[in-house]
Amino acid sequence: MSAPYAPPPPSAAGKDRTTLWGVLGIVLGLLCCGILGIVFGWLSIRDARRYGQSQVLGWLAIALSVINIIGSAVLRATGNYPIDGL
């Protein structure tokens, strides 16, 4: 026997990826890819605004990514970059 009504659509809470984007932004921003860290930080901030959550992880990801980019640029400019091929 089939149900008389269709099941309700999945809730929006299941699509909330604020923490995922923020953590990915922090990890990638610190370890290797500052640009990806900024992108994931922005995605975290966007989702946090959409779902009414804290934006701290997103802003932290962006800040750490910018620090990584500036630090790498300074090290390359002074010739102290640890990896010669990059």
C-alpha cells in the first residue's frame, strides 16, 4: 500500500557545511594552499550567515591563509624558502 502523501523534503540542516568548510580552510591555508584556504573560509562564512551560526572558523581560515601567503612571499623574496623548486 502506498502512502497518500509524498514524504517531506530533507531538512536544510543536513546541508549545513559551515564547520567542514572552516576546518578545510584552516588546514589547507596553513599547510599548503593559501588561495584554497581563502576560498573555503569564504564558503564557511557564507554558510554560517545562511544558517545563523558563528563565522569564526571562516574568518580564522581567511586570516591564517593570508598570513601563510604573506609569509611565503617574504621567504621567497629573501631567498630563505626551504624548497628550491617552488
